Amino acid sequence: MIPLLLIDFVFLLAASYFLFESHREQEKRASQVGTGVLAALGIVALLIMAVPALRVWIALGFGLTGMFGLGLLIPGKGNPAARAGCDGHIAGKVTRFDERDHVFARNRSLIEGSAAYRRYYAAHPDREKSDARRRARGGNVGQPGAIDSGHRPNVAMMDAAFGIPTLFGPRAYPQPAAEKAALSPPRATEILKEWTRHLGADLVGVCRSDPRWAYSRRGEIFYDNWADWGRELSEPLPFALVFAVEMSHENIAAAPHTPTVVESAVSYSKGAYVSTTLADTISGLGYRAVAEHSRNYNSLAVPLAVNAGLGELGRNGYLIAPRFGPRVRLFVVTTDLELVPDQPVDLGAEVFCARCKKCAESCPSQSLPRNGKTITRGVRKWQMDAESCYTYWARAGTDCSVCMAVCPFARPDTPLHRLARWLIKHSDFARRILPILDNFIYGRHWHPRRSPDWIDYTRS
């Protein structure tokens, strides 16, 4: 009897910790599951003491539970495609992305009546009406904070933070010092990575630049340099230092309400500061460097982040990063200073995403695929519908972020979720069974959580 009671007590402690974390994260369904498990374990303890005939069956139940837990610990072979980085997902000739086709570029940089406007929509007449409707709503996020009745404090914070990258954009191409510092690649990599973290980045990695992930032509115009629109972009500098800035779980958990877009704005302002300072540092060492942030992206950041070992591409189109999942914004500094590249990682995210589908099922605009991957510009991936996604942004007045918030990898970096991520990373069985358990425990669909008081919003 005593051994059974001890095992039951251990399970009670684990269930209590799960209930505590679920309540703190405002996970209503998970809290209910935790409460039910606690009650069941209490009843089991009473049965162990009061009904000796059931002890064999209870021991059998504990044994099966233990065997299931041990099964999750069996190391797996992993995903070779993930370990190959972007090359593991190539399915033919890769076509570089034209920045003029980006929804943001079309909304911000095509002025009705301009030569660029006429040229673009002559080539893409099917996009003109939908783009015009988005502009009529106010642009990429429509009337800011519309979903929260334009809640003034949050809109003011958003506007203030989004204004910061504009200040740094003109400094994206610093002039290198005349004399080059003598640094070995390992030493240069060590210094720049630690400096990047010290400046405020949460994850940082290095890869070789790859022209396939660079924009083919310029489409975003921010500083009246209209002559650059449509200009063919040169190949990037040979090395890319890629870093990620974490986004607050508390604010993202309010998706699709205004705390999410405030958090995005803050992250972009941090990234602009860090990338510009980093590029200036490298130029001070006598090498060329380019800061890539929301006022000067020359490349697709996610493929570079994958190759730099910062994570995997998820179903929702975001990078799934260690510790933070998709709750990150990505920035790049390219340079001709020789650095030591990192290796791509296998977090188990691709296999998990194939079975999870929470982001697709919770997406307000149904912009994410529920089925398998398709081939887009030579890359096999889950392809989102950017048109319907950004149309919802314009209607809500925020950048939505529901697909980010609902992702199991996005949960806080607590011991509970670190254990789940570790299992997914190391066990093939965990990659396949935990999406099912996650859907049962946490539910399949997203419900916004309450924000901290200082950034709470008016509920319309």
C-alpha cells in the first residue's frame, strides 16, 4: 500500500504544479483538466487505503502510465531535412522573391497615379482592387486598434515604438573604417555574438549568405528614394549574423487585440537599434556591413535564421525558435567580415506542426493551410494566403498574431514547457503523440487572455 501511496503522491505533486502553471497562463481548459486529474488522484489514494482488492489494478494503471512516460524518452532518429536547413526543403529551382510583390510594399509604396502604381498593376491587375480596399481602411493595420475601439494608450505606444526604426533606416549602410582590424573568424564571431546579446538580442546565430533568400528587386520605399523602386538588388555580403528578439508572452496572449501590435512595434524598435549598432561596430573594424530591419530588409529573414541554427519554419510561416517558439522577430546584419557559421537545428517542430494544426484552425481569416505542404518558388513548405491574412489585419487594426499565440511552442519558458520541448526535440514518439495530448489538454482553438493592467484594452 505504501509504495502505491507514494507513487500517487508524486503524481499529485506533478498535477498540482501543472494546475499552478495552467492557472498562471490563463489556460482555462488546461486548468480544468488539472483539477480533474487532482480529484481523480485523490480518489485513487482513498481507494488504495479503503479497497485492497483494487490495488493490483491501480498498480497496473501506474505501470502503464510509467511505460508511456518511458516511451517518450526513447531517442529518435530525428528529421534529416531539418538538420539540412533550407536545403532540406528545396524542390527545384528557387526563384528569388520580388519585394514589389509583398503586401506591405504594395500598400505603402504604390501611390495611386504614380508611374510605379501604373506599372505594377498593369502587370498584376488582379491585385489592384483588394489593395485599394486595404488602403481605404488605412493601410496594413487599417485604423490602428479598431478591434479595441482605437484604445488610445495602446495606439499611442504602438505609434511611438514603430517610429523608432524610421530613425535608424538611413544608417543601414555605414562606411567602413580605412584600416581593417586583424581578427580570426572564431574571435570575431565570439565578440559579435556576445555584443549582440548584450545589446538586447535573445538568440543569435551565423550563416553564410545565400542569394536565393535575398530579394530580387526593391519594392519598399521609405525615404523618398523613388528611383530605387524596381531596382535589381545585388547579391548580399557573404556572411549573415541573424538574431531574434523575444516578444512578451503576456502581450502576445491577448491576440488579436492591441497588446500584440504594441509588442510587435517594441520588438521592431529593439531590432532596428541592435542591428544598426552591430553594423556600425563592424564598420568600425574596417569591414562592410548592412543592417536589415523593418526599414531596410534586403533578404527573407526566416530562411537565414533557419540556416543560422535559430529554429525551424512552422506551419504558421514563422520561425519556431528554442524557448520562444514563434514569439520572436528576426533581424539580420550581413558583412564581409569572415565569421564561423552555425549549423541548422532539428527541434522536432516540422513533425509536430504536421499533426498539430492549431494555428490553421484558429486563424480568423483562414489564411493558413490545414493540409500538407506545397511547392512555392522552388521551396516545399506550408504556404499561407498573405492576401486574406493582411486583409484581416486591416479590418482588426492590429497584426493579429493569433497563429503565434496559439502555437504550443509559444508558451512561456517554464520547466513544464521546457520538458515538453525537450521531449519533442529528442523523441520521435513525442513528436507524434504530444500534438494529440496538447489538443486534448489545451483545446484546439484560441481564446484571448487578459493583458497586464498597464496595457489592458477597451473591449468593444
